[in-house]
Amino acid sequence: MNKTMSESIKESIKEPIKEPMIDRKGFEPGAVGDRKAHDSEKLRYIDAHIHLEQYGEQERSLIFHDIAEGIPISMLLAVSMNLPSCQRTRELYRRYPHIVRPAYGFHPEQPLPSEDELAELLAWMEQTVHEAAAVGEIGLPYYMRTEVEQAGQAFYLQPYIDLLERFIAFAAKHNKPVVLHAVYEDADLVLDLLERYKIEHAHFHWFKGSEKTVERMIGLGYYISITPDISYEEEIRRLAARYPLELMMAETDGPWPFEGAYDGRMTHPLMVADVVRHIAGIKSVAVEEAAAQVYGNTCTFYRLQRQASG
Ligand SMILES: [Zn+2]
């Protein structure tokens, strides 16, 4: 290759974008937060949960282009869904080793793997465990279960609990943090498992749940992350008010799309700067203070090397 990656990314974005779903507005300064304002404040951000491999090639190129151009995003915690997804996440990690931190696992909101598929995935995870920042995304299928139950059918949760236990045991064996998809009453089942395996580092991404569950999670020192829906969801704003800032991270769960001001826009990691601004407002602290705390939390939790500001 006789040109730099940055040059080839620049060239690739000269091409008009063909996918009608992509909205260029999301990339203009100010559209996902004022880029200049962030630069002058020397704040840094980490997207603590993103499905990077699920973006289209052109969308992903734009994200890395923006990072190369100096938006204040230091790192991306890239989670995986299953073995092919893990392999794609790994490719991205190898291509962008200074930005991408990979997590490998099996997302619960999908049909169960066969025993052979699970064995293959766990063997692959053993081989790559040295590079994994965490085990994830793992958890319980709340949305799939409630949909099936609302249709009047029975849903057998136990096989999913058993599957989750395999991954929690794996994390305990390798002393890795876990990235959890576990909301409402499912979170209590997950907390039981985490306690049983003495897991100290658990990150409940996009968490929603009862006050009682929240108190239990805080007591165990577990982390949550807040998504851009903090700008329009009262439930999330209340959670952000209650949860200690010291246990909070910011994420996009991209490419998942958001509503409100983000309606119709591609989910971009820089949206976490908006998330932190909302957290600062709710906590009545300066944006700089919230940004430094959330950045530090993410580095501590995922054992990431802090980057100098600016
Ligand atoms: Zn996710």
C-alpha cells in the first residue's frame, strides 16, 4: 500500500454515499456536539459500548476519519454478538489497535447456539483472551422473552441463564470484566450469578431497572453506562440522578439509532460528549469535571491506558 490509511479514508469519503439511510448531517460540526468547543476544552471521551462491526463500511470509515481528524474520542469499546461478529471485531482491533478495544462474547437477544457452536466460540475466546478488554456482550434476552410472552407463548429462560453462566465462569477464570445486557427483573438473576462467581468488574450497559436493583448494583460497585437517550428519556435521567458518577460511563450502543435530536442520524461515537453534558447537568457539576470522571471511570474499569488530554 503506497498511501496512508488516513489518505485512503479521505479518498473513500469523496465518493457520494449511496445508502439512503445515512444522514451526512451527523458529521457536520455542531451536529453531534460542537467540535471546536470540545477541542478548546481539551476533553477526551470513550464510547464504552459500540457494535463497531455492525456499521456499514462507509459509515465506519467516516467514524475513523473523524477520529483521525481529531475529534476528542480516544477509544471505542467494541463488543461482539457471536463468533463471526467476534472475528470481525478482531479485524477492526488489528486494523486500529490504538482506538479499538475488543470484547468477545455472545449477545443474548438471539437464538441459542448449538453445543458445538458454543464450544467453538469458547475455544476461540480462550485463544484470544490476552487481547480482550472484556467478555461481552453477554446477558439475558429481556426483549425477546417479553415479545414471545406477550404473544401468549412460553419462553424458556433457563437455557439462557445456563449459557450466561458459561461466560461468567469464563470471565471469572480469566479475571476479565463482563459487559452485560440485563435489564429490569433479568438484572437480579444476573446479579445472583455475578455474586456466585465473585465477579468484581461488571458493566451493565444501557441499564434500566427497579430502585431495589439499582441499590443492589451500587452496593456491589458495579458500573452502568448511559446512552444518548438521556436527552429525552425520563427513566434514564432519573437513573443518572441516582447512580454515583464514580460508577458511570457513556456509550452509544451504535449503530443503534436514537430519537429526539438524533432522529434520522447515524449514531456516532461523538454523541457520548452530549451524554456527558447531560450527566453534568443532572449532577450539577461542570462538564469538564463530569468528562474527566467518566473518562477516568472507563479507563479504570477496562484497564485502559489514559491518554494525555488534547
Ligand atoms: Zn450492545
